[in-house]
Amino acid sequence: MSLKRAIFIWSATVLAIAVPVFAAAASPLLAWRDPAYIVAGFAGIIALGLLLLQPLLAGGVLPGLAGPKGRRVHRWTGAGAIGAIIVHVAGLWATSPPDVADALLFRSPTPFAAWGVIAMWAAFAAGLLALLRRRLRVPPTVWRRWHLSLTLLVVTGTVVHAVLIEGTMEPISKLMLCGLTLAAAIWVLISKGKRVSR
């Protein structure tokens, strides 16, 4: 891969994640938010950004992070995304326990809450599946199908969750990040799916 192409890929990836974060940081809505709510919100944005990296790492797209090195970073990034999700939910719980309880029990009147909870449990399941990979006595192709299916559910649920929320994230940059994340996940699902089926 040429140096120019590598620089372009990394620059586009960094901008896709950084622009929504900085745009949210400039939101006037932050002035009326509690610190716990702000931390929770930015943890959610970071989790979304890390979800963009995951398929790119799995597909070996990011220059310098292909092969075993990319897989190691993929595992750490996945752990970081799960950590960000936990901070996101904990911050929201600190702000309003009843709302979080209603969301977890699928009693919330807001549709985005259910999608967020679905994505959260799918992320936990995908992480647990990754931890137990060596202990599970299933063929690698079966494990990949499970992992890819859960990953697609995580990405889909997270994207719908983020799009439905009207909050501190700037709409255009949010839609771009969500679109790129979904496109990257689908691309990896198709390319990895073909390899699994062979």
C-alpha cells in the first residue's frame, strides 16, 4: 500500500470519529446537563467511534494493523467499547435510575432506549464469546458466524439508538459516523461470510 493511501485511510478514519466528538463538545445543550450525564453521553459517542474501528481492524483495512497485530488491537478495541458502554449506562443510572431501569426492562416509552439495550446485551454476548473462544468446542466457522451475527446486531442497534436520539451530537456528523460504521460492518460481514462459507 502506498504512503498516500495509508495517510488517506488513517486521516479519514480519525476525522470520522473525532469530528462528532468535537461537535458534541461544542453543543450548547451541555450547559444544562449534569456532569454524570455528560460523561455518559461522551462514553456513548466514544463507543460508537470504536465500533467503526472494529470492522476495519477485523477486515485488515487499517494500514499497519493487518494480521495478528490487527487482531490484537481488535480485541483491545472491543474491550474498550464494552467499557465505554458500561460507563455510558452507569452515568445514565447516576442521573436517573428509574429511566435506566425502564429501559433495561423494555418499559421505556422512547424507542431509542430499547435499541440501546439490545445493542448493549449483544455487545456483552460478543465479548463473552470472544473470551470463551478457546474453551468452546465448536468449529472456527461456527464461532465466526456467531460472532459476526452478534456484531451486526451491536452495530445495527447502536446506529438506530444514536440516530433516534436528539441530543448533544451534531446531526450531520452523527449520521456520517453511523453510516460509515454500518457500511464497514456490512462489508466485513459479507467478506468474512464468503470466507466462512468456503
